[in-house]
Amino acid sequence: MRITVVGGGYVGLTTGVCFAHLGHEVLLVEKIPQKVELLRKGRCPIYEPGLEELMKESLKEGRLLFTTDLREGVEFSELIFICVGTPQKADGSADLSQVEEVARETAKFMTSYRLLVEKSTVPINTHKLIKKTVERYLKDKGIPFDVASNPEFLREGSAVEDFLKPDRIVVGVESQRARRIFEELYMGFSCPVLFTDPATAELIKHASNSFLAMKISFINMVADLCERAGADVNLVAEGMGYDRRIGREFLNAGIGYGGSCFPKDVKAFIRMAQDYGLDFAILREVDRVNQGRPARFVEKVKDVLWSLKNKKLAIWGLSFKPNTDDIREAPSIRIVDILLKEGAELSLYDPKAMENFRMLFPEGKGISYAKDLYSAVEGACALLVLTEWEEFRRADLKKVKDLMELPIILDGRNIYERPAVESLGFEYYGVGR
């Protein structure tokens, strides 16, 4: 099939590259000329395992093209995926101006049937606004079109695998014509394909992410109780996880969730409910618990070290999760900010996210960036683990201990086992243990 993808961000690029890898002809439309030039050279502007390799493969075989011209994209295919950004406004609602722009401009260039597909995360009934916009701007009011919802369920760090081997595919359509296109598009996938109306599909995405965020805040709440009562939250989570109704995934206590999805989607879902006269109080509490995790972790650091002024602290991990360079809403941002205000000297290291972090915290004034994880800990009074990169799990902790001024580890992600670490001579402090 021929497919147009509008938006070269995380979702759009993954969607376009993976469809091309599956054998489709894909034209990706991106407004920023410099980004398009980078993509045409086979260089990926984001770090996502496996994505750049698939992109180069599809470019070489001629299945993947890039352009800045939306008209070219509209003319290329009858199937148009809208993958532009929907950033959060101050009131928690989604800024849909980019979605509106795509719908408006697409309508102006349409000369025959088109299927416009919401791939970006949008509030319920956004499909109605897209439909109304297209109807208003169509030059020939008789041109048929459909609007559908096909939400993405991509996890940063494993997006390629999530796209190619999904748990499920959700499609919201209003016509048999649109349904037949999707049936052909997803014919080779072995997972369940759930067809719904567009509003239900839009809702499924927000409900899914909000539920997963709730699991994380729940186990973090339990972790606080475990610390005070002398229990082990990892074993609590294991015991809960054996129940098939609950499951073990997303029951990892720590310093809270971040990224471009969970924080935004929880707030958007709360706002969505308010717009319909409902109070999602449980999600307000989920957000409150998560907002408090970074400050609570810093309090633990202060309890262990007493005064932080002029003390060197090593920080491993800046991205909000491993296998990505994304620092959006990362707990590390708030933790570093608070530690700097306490007068600490910070040596930071992350395998992929340091360049992005430098934009927020330039080197100097208490901040330095280390070339590797071992140089980060030289002379440090404590090591703070903020992201669960595999590189940190495999680290030579005996070497780490010899390099540090004080052998203290504050493990914000519970990547180490206390007996093993303490046997090396460390003071060890996890979360909820």
C-alpha cells in the first residue's frame, strides 16, 4: 500500500519507518527542512533502538521518502496518518492546533477520497473536529472522505518491537470503506485487531496510559509504607504480580514516571472528564503521588548525608527511562534542580541523554558531565541511580567503591540487590526496601 505520514516526531517516524519495513511505500511529511535533510541522509534525530537501521534499509530500497510539502503527501496516498504533536496546555488540555492545521491544509489539496487517521494521542471526539474542519475547507464539497482513530501504543526504548509485534491494534472507523482499508493494512499482524467507533478508540489510549500510571503510583505509595514498616516492596510486588488479574508489569517502585505520555495523558484524561462534568479524583491522586516522588528521594539523600552543601554527588541516569534519550518530564530534572539549590556538586552521566540534559543544565555552577560511569563517581560522597540502564546493572561495583570518597548508593530504581551490594562494603538505600 501507499501511505502518507504527517509529522516526523517520535510517533510519526516510528510509524513511517515500520510501515516501510513491512513493504509499504511511505512518504513522510515533516515541516522542518533541516530535519528532512537529516532523515534523507539516513540519520535518525532521536535515539530509539533499531529505528535508524530500519530507516536506512527502507531508504536504500526506495520504500521510504521524506518531504516538507503537505500537498505532495496528500497526492501520494489516500491513507494519511496524522502524527503531529499534541502538547499540553497550562490547564491540562491538549493543544490541537497542529492537528487542526493538518486537517485544514489537507482538505485544500484533496481531489478524491482520503482516509485521515488520528495516530497522535487526542481527546475524545477529536475526530468530529477534524471532520468538521475538512468539510469547511474542501474546495469541492462532494469529495468523499473518512476520519478514523488508530492510536499508537509505543513504549520509548522498545517502539520498533511494539509496532511490529503489538499486543493489540485498535481502530475506530465509521464506514465500511475505511474498515476495509485497515483490514488490508493490518492483514499480516497476528495480534487481535479491535474495530470500534472513533470515540471509543480515542478513549482506549487515554484509559490505558492512565491505568498504567495508576499502577506505578500505587506501588510507590506502597513503597513508602514498606520503608516505615520494614517490608520489601519488591517482594510485595512479586506477590501481587502472581495474581493474573493484576500482573507484575508496572509494579516497580522508584522515583516516579516521566516521559511524553503518562504525565500528559493523565492530566488530559482528568481535564477530559471535567469537560463532561465528571471528577476523576483517583487520577488526580495518581498525579499528586507522582509529583512528590523526586522531592521525597532528595529527602532520603539528605537524611543519609545530612548536609549536601559542597558535597560531590554522582548521578547515573538522566533519561526518564532506559534505551531512550528523552528527558521530557524526567524525574532527574526535578531531582537535579533541588540538589543544586541545596548546594551539591553534581557529576552527571547517561549513555544517551546528556546532550539533551545540557540544554537545561549547562556545565558549570555545580554541574559537570562525565565521559563514562566510572569517571562520574570519582571522589563522590554518594552515587544516585535515577535510570535503570543495563550498563549500570553490569557496572563493576568494586571499582566504583574504590573510586568514591564514601561508598554510599542511593538506588532510585532498585536495580541492585542489597546483600550483594552491602557485601562489597557499600551503604545501600533503595526505594521501599
